[in-house]
Amino acid sequence: MGIVPHPSHVTGADLLAMGIATSSSTGLDPVETYFECITACSIDDGECVTQCVEVLREADR
């Protein structure tokens, strides 16, 4: 099964550069400040798997 890998660390700026809007571009998203998610999709059948991990991020000062 072929998998299209996604970077292990994609920031909101990276998503904006790819033309993907994020909720953080319209304001603070509490979920995105606590979790980082990675999605990989099969090129064979299009099935995607998303895994999220807890991350500690510094609060905006």
C-alpha cells in the first residue's frame, strides 16, 4: 500500500503557504495549541489515517 507521508511538524504558516485555511488564522484555536496531528493517506484507495499527539506549547505573551 502506498502512503503519502506528511511532515512530522506542520505549522499553521506551512498550511497557509499550501493554501489550506486554518482556524488559527481567524483566532486562537485551543485544540491546536495542545495537539499536533499528522495525516497520511493511501494513494491506492484514498483512505487516510490521522494520529494526534499532545504537545506543550508556550503561551503567546
